[in-house]
Amino acid sequence: PYYVDLNQNLFLQASLHSSDPNLVVFVDTCVASPDPSNFRTLTYELIRSGCVKDPTYSSYYSPYGDVARFAFNAFSFVNRHPSVYLQCELVVCRYNDYSSRCYQGCVSRFKRNAGS
């Protein structure tokens, strides 16, 4: 566990360990939950499909493509839940492959009208 005070900035870093220097990593989705085994019922989205959902979420520059850095303010799920668990999905792509998911940024998917 990592202990922080409420509203304290929480800094995270995800590193890709690979012998291939031409890979980059991209934070696609991060969801918080008070239950480490359930990220579907009571959740809070920090970022979804590359789109920031929480106003305190920030991406930070990394000089290395295989390292993703980000931060957000610590929060709690009401007083009944003493812990918050984080689940993130990261995407690994080829460096300079601008058609890959890593270079698309925020991808919002709109539902189409099925009517006539």
C-alpha cells in the first residue's frame, strides 16, 4: 500500500522493460475503485480512451518513450471505504508509428443513431 493524504498529489510512473528501444508506452485508461476485485460497480474514471475525465489528472513529460508519467489528487470513496485501488490500461506501440493508438491521443466514440 501507498499512503497519501486527501488532495495530495499522487505521482505515478509506468515503465516498459524491453530490449527493443523502438517501443513507446501510452496511458489509455485508469479507473479507481474501493474494491480491488471489482472495477465495474463503484468506480471513478481518471482517464478513459486517452480522454482525461478527472480535472486533477495530468500527464508529465518523460525523456524516454518507454516511460509514462502522470499524477492526480488523492481522493476517497465516501468514508466507508478506507482504500482506493487503481487499475490502468497501457498501450505499447512502435516509435514513430503515427497510425498507432499511442499517437491518437483522446479517442471519443460516439454512438450512431440506428433510426431511419
